[in-house]
Amino acid sequence: MRLVWTDELKTGVDDIDTQHKEIIDKINRLHEAVKEGRGREYIKEILDFLEGYINSHFSLEERYMADFNYPRQAKMAHVRQHKDLTEKYRELKKEFSEGHMLVTTLLAKEILGLWWVTHIKNTDRLMANFLRERIKGGGIT
Ligand SMILES: [Fe+2]
């Protein structure tokens, strides 16, 4: 299922939004590659790239939360969600390496779709609202 970027996914923190767009774009490319029947090597390359990109994206958000003293409980809950996705992503790669058809499994549907929309709309937006309050008037990069 193709993910569509809408204003509802906008957090208002520019570099976070840019990275979210890139992630959604790569997830869509992954879905297309599977649909087009691309080879496993090609798909694995996108999967690996996406994994690295997601990791550095999570690091950026977690750095912001630390640098701007995001409340501890909220930070812990947010980081837990990141860890959860990272673990699930690892599982997905394992399934793929065992020969499962990617994107048809429930796990793929969740972590390459619903998880992002839910996380961005709720958890990331909450954090972004806080960050924007802290850094009124300018970008944080
Ligand atoms: Fe996040």
C-alpha cells in the first residue's frame, strides 16, 4: 500500500519533516520494487539503505529530545517506540532473508506503513510541538 505524504504528517520541524518524506519515499519505492518483481538483491539494497536512514533519523530525534530537555517520561516513551520499530525491522529483514515475500507479510504491512503514520501523527508531533516552542522563530538546524 502506497503511503501518501499529507500536511497531517507535517511536524513543522523542517529537517524532521524532510527525513520523514525521504523515509516514506523509500518505503514506496520498496513496495514498487516488490510489485515490479525486482530481484532480491535490488530489494535488499533498498531495505539496507532504509535501515541505515531510519537509524540516523531516530538518532537525530533523540538528540533533539536530549538537547532541548524533552520531559523524561515522554522521551522514554518515544525512544521505546523507536526501539520497537528497530527490532521489528530486524525481524522483517530476517523474514526476507529466509525467503518470505516482503510486503505481503503482516509485519511488513505494519512497519512499512501504519507504524509510521501513527508515530508521526502522534509521538513525533508531540515532540515537535515542544521543540518549536523552545526554538521559536527559527529552524533548529
Ligand atoms: Fe520519532
